[in-house]
Amino acid sequence: MEHAAAAITFDPHAEEDRTSTGIPHDKMGMWVFLCSEVMFFTGLIGSYIVLRFGSTWPRPMDTLNIWLTAANTFILICSSVTMVKALEWIQRGNIAKSKLFMCLTLLGGSIFLGVQVYEYRHLLHEGFTPSKSLFGSTFYTMTGFHGFHVFCGVVCIAWCTGKLFLGKYTPEHHLGIETLGLYWHFVDLVWILLFAIVYLI
Amino acid sequence: MEAETHNDTHPIPNYMAIFWWLLGLTILEIAWAIIPHHSELILASGIVGLAIIKAVLVALYFMHLKFERKTLGILFASTLILGCILVSVGIAELVLPRP
């Protein structure tokens, strides 16, 4: 029982507690989570492709507002840029600029969600409901799940921005912003694919 | 060194250049979707190709995969390969003749 008597200590800040890959636990955890998200969205996109090309399908442009969604895509790409700039400025030691870019990211994510809600309301008003057709079901499932991810991202960005304003992040300690940034860029990456597959084809 | 300490040794990429590339490719994508095409395959392959280029740019530069350890790249690529297999099986079921 000598092993049981040995004290097991865990110091989250100790060098030896980093993973054997040399990547911090938080970051590695986020990457593993994102890998599971890849499989989740691949399942959705794969199902969509099979259904889309296996049956008669309306032209998305006839139902959906491509220009509005293109503008929304632009906003999400901009928010991805502001997120990466927030990280860049905190790494450079300029907290004030990092705060500004985090706020802009929060604004971009919120606008994206607002536009998506507006789009849903408009489409539902026009009679394009999830139960109307296979296209409707798949459209609301895919964009809805993505929207939920954006919503979670916006909540987390608001949380991290609050911590940044409270001085919890410094140029030396900002892994939270970097990890959140990975999630946010992934959400942007998924939207790039969804916009192409659902709206343009 | 604390776990939360981040010592980036890689150069900071030109994020604005990536942004302009993403914007340009998005405009090209929409233009490709609007232009009439003889076959749906040409339309789809063009749009999916452009979307993949954009996704790769985001992963490499915004998610810093280009500058990270290879372990992360292998981890991420392995799920992408599994994903490609999943989608390919679905497409094969559509394309291949049924017994």
C-alpha cells in the first residue's frame, strides 16, 4: 500500500502537468472537443448531401435570401478577424486594443444571431416551415444547430470580455481568450461550409 | 513557466491579408452560384472547392494550425479523414448501382 500512501498532487500551473505533447490541457481539451464537433457537423452535412442529391430539390435561391445571408457571412468572418486581433493585441501587451476587439467580436456574433432570427421569422411568415419539405427540415436543422453554437460562443465571449475588463487576463496569462478563439474560428469555418452547401448549391 | 503562460514563438500572420482573401473568395463563390451552369456538378464542385479553400485558410491562419505542433494537425486531420469516409459512403450509395 505504499503507492496509496504517496500523495498525489496536482498543480495546474506546473510545467510537468502539461500534456505529454507540450500543449496546455485547456487548449488540447478544446481541440479534442472540436474534433468531436467535426464529426457532429460531418454527420449533418453528409446526411444533407445524400438527401439533397437523392431527391428532387428546390433551388435554394428561390426560397432563401442569399444577399442577406452573404452579408451575415461577411459579419461572421469580420468577427473571426476581430477575435484573432484581440488575441494578437493581448499577446503584444496592449490590453486596451484587446478589449476593443473583444467587444467588436461580441457585437459581430450578436448581429449574426439577430440576422438569423430575422431570417427565420421572415421564412416562417412566408410559410417555409421545418415541416413543409425535406429542404425545410434539413435547412432548419443545420442552420439551427450552427446558430446554437454561435449563441454559446457569444455567451462565452461575453464572459471572457467581462474577465478581460476585470483584469483577469494579462499578456502572460490569456489562454482563455486563445481557447475561446479556437471555438469561434471553428464556428466560422463551419458556417463557411454551410453557407456554400445549403444556400448556394 | 505556468500552464496558462503562452509563449508564441511563431510569427504573427498578416490577418488582414487572410481577411481580404476570405472576402474575395466569398464574392467569387456568390458570383459562381449566380452564373448559369450547364450541369449541377460544375456548380457544386466550384462552390465546394472555394468553400474548402476558405475553410483551410481559417484553420491554418486563424486557428494557427500552420504554426502549431504536428500533433494537433494529425488529431484534426484524422477526424477530417473519418468525415470524408462518412460522406463518401453516403455519396457512393447514391451513385453506385444497387444490386
